[in-house]
Amino acid sequence: MAGRTLTRARPDDSAGRSLRLGQVESLEPFAPPGTTWTAVSPKLRTVRLISAAIQLGFLALVGTVFAVLVPWWTIGAGIVVVALLGMGLAAWLVTRQVAAIGYDVGADALTITNGLLFRQLVVVPYARMQYVDVQAGPLLRRFGLATVQLHTASAATDARIPGLPAQVAADLRDQLARLGETKSVGL
């Protein structure tokens, strides 16, 4: 799996130095230096689109039934239109959301990034991990994907990496468990 680095060109930086055209600077001002993001599987986009289509399809079905049974058919037709517009919006949004998910297995911590409008960066030191598990519902299993979930003593830490190929998820779980044991020995 190839990693991707989020970068962009800037004409100058905040210190007043001029950057040559073509030089790149990290889009993530809060990301640790040298972080190389590994993308999740593009199949996650398909799984999320199917899930959204099921939910919005149900809304369209309700709207259609409502339009047939109730004399005010415009209300039912409006529900169908809203559902169809929602499907288009979901297709655009899900594609961008999946592309924004990345993770990095560093020397001392696992770093996870996600989010479009509200970016999130979670850094979990290996010494703080209590256990790591792999989860997969029926739709994820159908596409050969799984989610790696990290658990720490803090209930507020939500470190999840969704949409990994099942074998990659199992290997990452084993790697993180080994790193957690190694780093927590000194505690």
C-alpha cells in the first residue's frame, strides 16, 4: 500500500522567506514532521455509498408510497426529490471523506488524520495502548475490509482506522500490539 503526503505549493512562508516555485510545504500545520500518510482502501468509498443509498433509498420509497396514497402527492414527490438530491450529495461527500483518512505508524506513536471541514489529528503513543481489535460488519466483510480500533485508558480517545483490507488490518493489529508491549515495558 503506497503512502501519500498531503502537500501544496506556497509563494512565501510566515517567516518572510521566499519559497521557490515548486517547493512544497505541509498542508497539515499540526502534523508531526516527516509523517507519511497511508491511505485507506478505496473500497471504503463503495461501502459507504452503498450504506447511504440504502438509507436514502428507504426515504425515497417512503416518499413514493406517500405520493401514491395521499391526495397531496406533491409532498411525497418532494420527499423523493430530497432523497435523490441527498444521494448526489452523499456521493460527492463520501468520496472526499474517504480520501481525507490516513494513518502513520511512527517510531513512538500511531497518528491518524481524518475530516474535511473539521480536521482531526489523533496521536496515540504505543505505551498508552491497552488493546487493539479488528472489527468488520457484513458489508465491510463482503468487500474484504475491516476497521482497526485502538483502546486506551481514556474513554475519550477514539482511534479508529476504517476501511483497511482485512489482512492489512490483522497485520497492523499484530504490529501495534507488539509495539505496545515493547513501549510499555519501562512503565
